Amino acid sequence: MEKNRGFGFGNNIFDINAVREAGVTQEFREHIGMRALILIAPFPFLIIGTIEDVVTDYLILCAEVTNINELDGEEFRIHIDEIEVFYIEKDHKRPIPDIRNGMHA
């Protein structure tokens, strides 16, 4: 009897986590130098800054703003798996708003 060749549990044919990680990593690599908004599970939860580099599966981000003022301006090394949500400012049609002054562009 032939085994089920579907994409179920215990089957090593298709690893959705590896596909996600590769896709997200490539997206950041293609946009080095651009601004990004990142939401992560561990603190500081929210980071807005410039994508500096991608090293293996780590994003290097120079933070402009975080939800902890003391961390503004710091460089962060964020593991791709820790990123819950991200937005990359690819053009000026939909810029990331300046959340420090409560005004939106």
C-alpha cells in the first residue's frame, strides 16, 4: 500500500516555515536602505527604522522609533522568525507615519 504523499504532519516534503523564512528574508534583502515598520513578539514590540542589512536569517535595523524611547536610535538584530508583521516603505505614496508627534503625513 502506498503511503500518503500529502503535505501532512511528519512529512518532510514541504516545510512551510522554511518557505516563509526564505520569502521574508528575500523581501528584506531586496529593500536594504529603505524604511520598515516591524512588529515583533518580544520587546520592544514596535520598531520603525532603516533596513541596514540581512545576515543569514537576521535583519539588521537602525531604529528611528520604538515604543521604548530609550531604545530609539539603536541598532537591532532581529531574527526573521520573531517578526509577526512588517511593512516596507517602497515608495512615497504610502509612507510610514511619524508616530512621535501624533501627526500623519
